[in-house]
Amino acid sequence: MTFTAKTTTFKPSFSFRYSYDNTLDLSLAYSYTTNKSVYDTNEFNDNEYFVQNVDVDTNIFFIKNVFLSNKVAYRYNSRVGDEFDGDAIFWNVGLGLELWDNKATVTLVGYDILGKNNGYRRIVSDTYIQDVENKILEQYFMLNFTYKFGRFAGQNMNVGDRRGNNRRSGGRSGGGRR
């Protein structure tokens, strides 16, 4: 049997980032993807679905050298099989402390706080549709320690924080894992 399929994908997105006075970082992102596959045979049904993603990241710096990081993500996939849940909310949170003039960071991070990471996805090709459930690491907590060396292999390192500020100019580091 020979047939052809035409697949069209449309994916607009936008993002926004705001920082205030080295005490707050906010990042918002939204994307929407729509897919449509049209077949020239009656052996396969035409297929149309969409996926939308919303991400909100915040880093709040309070008290001296203490910060709270949050990442909340919403995912919706309209075309996973009936046995799968098409939407999920993910929340990762971290509480951290900068030490030794910002040369070290200790962060306790909780991943998948709401327990909603489902590992579902749909693969659509010209010849088949496949729903996949992956084994995933469920909710867990991790204690991270990061140390920034000023010199490595005899070379001075450029030690700046994630906002591009040089530590010597008084910038803070989020250090929290996203």
C-alpha cells in the first residue's frame, strides 16, 4: 500500500524576563504548538492536536545571602491516548545559602513537589501514531553544594553570577538549580 501524508506544524511562543534590584528575578514563557497530518488514503484518519506550555521561574533573594527559587511549569497535550492524562503541573523549589563571599552555595532542591511528572508523550509520523510512557524519576530532594574556584589549572577564571554581574561588583548569585 502506498500513500502520502502532509504534516503542518505551527509553533508561536513568547517570553518575558524581569529583574528588580538584585532581589527578584522573574521569567515567564509560553509556547503553543499545533500539528495537523492529512492522509490521502482512508486507511488512516487525519490527525490534529496541540501542545501548550507555560513556564514561570522566580528567584527571590532575602536576608543576607539566602534565596528561594521556584520553577512552575504547566503542560497540556490534547492528543495523548485516553488512558493518559494530557495535562500536568510541575513544581520544583529550592532554598539556598551563599557562603564565603559568594564562592560557595548550598541549596536544598525539591523536584516534582506536586508529584505530577507523568512521562507521557505522543509520536506522530506519516505512517503511525504512538503513545509512549517513559519511566521517570519521581519526586525527590537533593542537597547541592557548589564551589567556584578563582583559579583552575593556573588560569584565572571569570567568576560572575548568572545575571552576568561580576562578583566583585556586589552582584548576588542565584545558584539555585532550575
